[in-house]
Amino acid sequence: MMDLQANQSESELILGLTNGSEKAFEEIYNRYWKRLLGIALSHAQDEVIAEEMVQEVFVSLWERRGKVEIISLSAYLAKAVKFAVFNYKLKERRQKNLLAAGYNLDYVQLDESRIYARFLEEYLAGVVDSLPEKCQVVFKYSREDGLSAAEISNELGISVKTVEGHLTKALRVIRLSLKDLNMLLSIWFTL
């Protein structure tokens, strides 16, 4: 593992982060914390809230370190903070409107989570329905009915390797469509 110092380039830090280097993450944190706090503070105008947003961005960065492709660390982090600010303002505005209308916020937040879960469930069902018929059947047996590859093989009269191939294809399509959905949502929220 490379020894990271304050003079490491962004690409070296990204590589270190992707490989799970805590030192790379620490250097990223030290290098970008104040700048991101400034961005958050200029939009949120509340230091405690701005600090929480920046902290959440860094937590998310660490949790997604091996899953996200980052080309420019500074651009990625700035966009992530702006996204967090936008979400905060949207949620704050929605809560004010709901309070003014006399709604109980505890129930509303639960409903929002249910709506998002339902949206995701319907989206995934649409993706699965777009798969070729055999692939779709194999995936549903596996994920909805909880059958093993051997059980699906027996049920459909196909080899275990064929079952595994269909599952691999289905999961690849689902991953790609979720990645596209994430990109669309992030574009929509940055408009």
C-alpha cells in the first residue's frame, strides 16, 4: 500500500480510496473539509446543519468507495454537497408546508419512505419484466420463490450452468439499470 502524504495527486487519492486506504480517506477529508463546509454554509446558512451535511457526504464517500467511479474528486465532492443541500432544502420546505397544513410529520416521513420503497419495487419489477422470458422466470424463481440453482434447474429442465448464466445476466441488467436510475436522479436533483 502506498504511503500517502499531503502532496498526493487526486488520482492517487482516488486509487487509495477505492482500494480501501484509510490514510487516503483521511487525506481527502483533511484536504476538502473546509472547502465543502464553505459550499454547504453558503447554501444552508446554518453552521451545524452545514457540518452535518459535509459529514454525511464523507460517510457516504467511505461507504461507497468501491462502488462509485470518481474522475475528479473535487467536482464529485462539491456536487455531493450541493445535492445534500438541495435535499435538505427540499425536505425543509416540504415539512414547513405540511406543518402549515396541519399534518403530523412522523406519519408523513413514514409515508415518504414507503413511497420511495414502492417506487423502487415497481422500477425493479419493470426491469425484470424487460428481461428475456427464460431469464425472467429463472430470476423470479431465485429471488421471489427462494429456489436454489439446482432446484430451478430441476423445475425448468435446464442445466445448473444455464440457470447461473440467466441469473448473472439478470443481475447485470438490474445493476446497470439501477446505476442509470441513480444517474438520472442525481441529474434531476441538481437541476
